[in-house]
Amino acid sequence: MKRLGVDTGGTFTDFVLWDSGTLRVHKVLSTPQAPERAILQGIREMGLEDEPALAVIHGSTVATNAVLEGRGVRTVYVTNRGLADVLTIGRQARRELYNLQPAPVPEPVPPGDCLETGGRLGADGSVLEDLTPADLEALADRVRALAPESVAVNLLFSWLDDRFERAVEAALSGSCFVCRSSAVLAEYREYERGIATWLNAYVGPLMQGYLDRLARSLGGARLTVMQSHGDTIEAAHAGHHGVRLLLSGPAGGLRGARHLARAAGETRVLSFDMGGTSTDVALVEGDIRLTGEGHIAGYPVAVPMVDMHTIGAGGGSLAWVDAGGLLQVGPRSAGAHPGPACYGLGGKEPTVTDANLVLGRLPPDTRLAGGMPVDIAAARAAFGPLADGLGLSVEAAAQGVLRLANEHMAAALREISLARGHDPRRFTLMPFGGAGPLHVCELAASLGMTRALVPVHAGVLSALGMLAAPLGRELSRTLNLLIDSATDTAVRTVMDDLAAEGRAALRSEGVADPRVTRSVDMRYAGQSATLNLPWRSLEDAGADFHAAHEARFGHALDLPVELVNVRCRLTAPVPEPDLPPPAARSPAAPRARVPVYGVSDPVPVYAREDLPAGQTLAGPALITEAVSTTWMAPGWVCEVDAVGNILLKDEG
């Protein structure tokens, strides 16, 4: 079966086809109002529309954009009596600590759509208030009167006993899309659990409708979707897990980064995925790191997702001067339409991509997605007003834009490394996305890093990562037990229940024998934050946690240890795509030489497909390919490895 990885970004939609050991890549401009149009266009252009044996693995931004833009479906929130305001009150954490007149924050669910009912449990699982037939009938009547598209059900302590949530779900099913918290996130903390359940209900119908349309358009092709934690799920089930798709595309990028880092023998990588709209940075040391403390649009997202930091800095980020006369870059973006000025589609404001073209780091004969030429005259014209406002030449203004964009990305990389106790100098910087390799040398230098790796197919690495992702489920449940009072049997029983639930879900997708990985979240009694550790046994748990706490924070405490959540991850690995080596040939000569601002002599331009394994180059140089361009600054050297990755070293 041919396997096609598809990553829908804000500016481009990327494709990587793996067919019997060969890889093909493709890019088209995204169609944000109807993302499936760009996907179908790319499939047609690759000649795959009538392919009878095609598996499509998709990284989607539909759920993410719905949350960021506030255009999910109308959702009713159902909870216990007296708790209708929980989502609005939240944790009372002020976004602007010293602002005495902060702007009002809109409530997630309007008060009129927050409904209360019975079925209240105590912290020990005892019934404090029963859920009566009259409660269910009254609730169903109110939901029918409101006529929402979805309902989120979040009752207290449902992670201990979800019978009342199940009863509410049964009473409301058939009238609309219903999500219960015990199925979305069976963990303590009613606010975080409630937000996760509401987000799931808020984007679920949109996601399922989009995937149903895409699946019908694909005919007989099998469609799976990347989840935020790096595994995939069948499209038919994805709508019921919408909150787990919020980092769908970025998770594919980390899958691809891990896959190619291992192929290159790199074990410690700082990755930055710079696309047209945003940049995602992450730290990969061995396996991909997950977190349950992510945020989207200011909302906590407690479901497992790849641990990364995202900023509004991409190739399409707009440059502008604020009211104080200071140059700013982003977070606004030119997007796919009209895109940067150099696209020639009507964009008039200067962007990071225009800056790279003005400075010569993008050669003037560069071809973008679909063979689109770049318009250097339009790029220079866009920079004219900005340069005049700053009192600079067009080139100096463009250089300032790049320096500022680089500093934004460097700050994000420091946040994911130095702020967490990791010295970036011990890591290799891995850029990808269409714009990433243009900025790699300056970013590495600003962090004191001397090694970088530009992966093969860097411009479509997220789509390549889709091909390396297994089908999987990530399940959890809260225990909240002191280790001294827990038993191996009690912990094992919950883990076995989660594993059985995951096996049943994967069995419906054709997976007979998934791999099961168990872990636990632990903390010292009295703490709120946890550390996630692999599970060995109850006997080892305490010592494992003390050692992990000391390694992370520099000390261990003589306090009881609490086992908070147990987790089971089930995966059905797929064959990861083997990367074909570059064709054996003599060392390549440059195809051209072009002027680059700040460099005295014309800079050689090499085509990446011409470079054989083992070839070395010295900067300054430009290395072009169909989906990205690499700028190798003066003082840097590179070597092409056995699979075509470019290994960069700072020898300046």
C-alpha cells in the first residue's frame, strides 16, 4: 500500500509519498476556508486520485484554528448543582498581573448555556446527591429548548465513578454530539477536566464533518489523523477525540525530527519548525516529550500532547512599526492568501520571506509551491515604506527584520532548553519547515551551539513524520494514593483496565496486539505538580521518584510520595520509511553564484539533489531544493551524510 503523509499548514499543505522504498514530496498553497481542497489538489497533481491502495495520514489544523479563532460549535455545559461557573472562574490566574484594568476575558460557555443537575459524588466516591429520572427529564427538556450542536458533561469526581455521567449521556444521545469527561480525561481537577471536555465538544462536530467530507472525496483511501501526542487514529473515530488533535501537525514534525535524528545518530536535538505562520520549538532527547500542561488560546489542555513552545514567527510574519517607532515582527501573518508580497498575489506588507529575498538569501529564481516564481520587485516595494519610516535602506530594514525574527525564535528555544535546565550547547539544532533552514546558522550562534542538522526533506518534515507515526491511544486515570497505602494489585488492576479499554479501541481499527507502555504521575504529598515516570513496581516507585526529583530540581525531600495518575499508552507500530541514500556521483559544482547582502563576493548556489553523500562545503553558500532553502553563513562548514542530511558545524 502506498502511504501519503499530508500536513496542512497555515500557508502551505505538504505531501510526502512513500511507495516501495521511494519518497516523493510535493507542496501546494493551503486553502484555509476549506482545507480539503488543497489536499485533493495535491493528490491530483501527484497522480494519486485513482490510486486503489492508498493510505493517507493527515495532520490537520481544523481543530486548532476553530479554538484560536473562536468558531467552534455552540456547546451546552452540564455539571452539578452549584458549579455552573467553574469554567468561567477558572484558576483565577491573571494574565496581566500588574494591569489594574484588564480587558474582560470572555467566558468559554455563556452562562445561559451552563446547566446544572444532580448526580453529585463525594471525594470518597459516596453519593451526596442522586441523579433522579426527574433530573434527567428536566435536563433533556432544557437541552432540547437550547438546541445546541454539542453537549459537554462534567460531573464531580466522575473519574472515581462515571455512572451518573453515563446516564446523562444516554438521556441526551441522539439529539446532538455528547461528550462526557470520564471518556475525555478521567483525571482529577474539575476545571482542567471541564475545559478538556468542553473543547472536545466544541471542535468535535467540526472535525468529524471535515474528516467525513475528506474521506468521501478520497474514495477508497484509508484515512488516519495524527493526534497531539504523536500517534494516529482512524478518521472515523477522530471526531470524538477532537481535543487530542489540537497539535496534530506539530506532532508530525516531532515524529519526523526524531526519525531523522536517529538515522543521523543524533540523540539530543533542539528542533524548530518554521512554517509560513508560526514557529514550533521542542527538545527531543531520546523519545518525544509529552506534557499535560499545554495551553491553546489561553485555555489549559490537560490531555497528553507533545511538549513544545509556539510563537507567531514564520516566513509570512508581517513586519511593522509600532506607535513608539519600534520595529516589530509578527504575530500577524500574511497567510496563504495573499501571502508575502513576493508571491505576487496581492500582498503589500513586508514579511520575513520578503526580507530573505531582498537580502539574496532566497535566490531570485526560487520556485515556491506548484512552481510559483518569486517577485523580488514586489518584495522591495513592500519594504519601501517600512525602510522610509525607519530611516534605513531597504536592505538594512530587511536585515533588521531578520534579526528580530531570529531573536523571537532564539527566545523560544531558550524557553524550551535553558529555562528547563538544559544547556543548548550540548544539543544539535535541527531546523525544518519551509523557512527553518534559512535561519539555522544565526539561531545556533545566538545560543552558543556549534552543530546543526538540516534534515533531508526539511521543508516537508511534518508530512514525513506522519509516515513514521503508529496507530495508538493514550489513556489515564487518577488514583491519588500515597505509595505507602497503595498495593501493587490496586495499581495493576487500574492499569489492566486501561489497557483493556485501549485494546478494544484499537481492535476496531484492525490492531490485534498493540504494544503497551505503562507510566505514573507522582509527587510529594502537598505538591501540585507531578513528574511522569515509567512504571516498574510499587516497590521501586518511591526510589525512582526521589531520584527523578533530584535530577530535575537538584534535591529530594523526606516526604511521603503520592501516586496521582496512572497512564497506559498502546501503539501498533508501522514500518518507518527508510530514507534512500543520495545518488552516487562526483562532488557537485555550484549551479550559480548570486549576490547576498553583507557578503563581498557572489555566493555559490548548490542544488541539494546534486550533492552526493560525503560532499563537504564551506560557507557562505546557498543550498536549494524544491521545498526549502538553506543559508550557510560564513564560518560554517557542512557534510552530507549517508541519507542526505546536511550536518553543519561552526568553525568560525
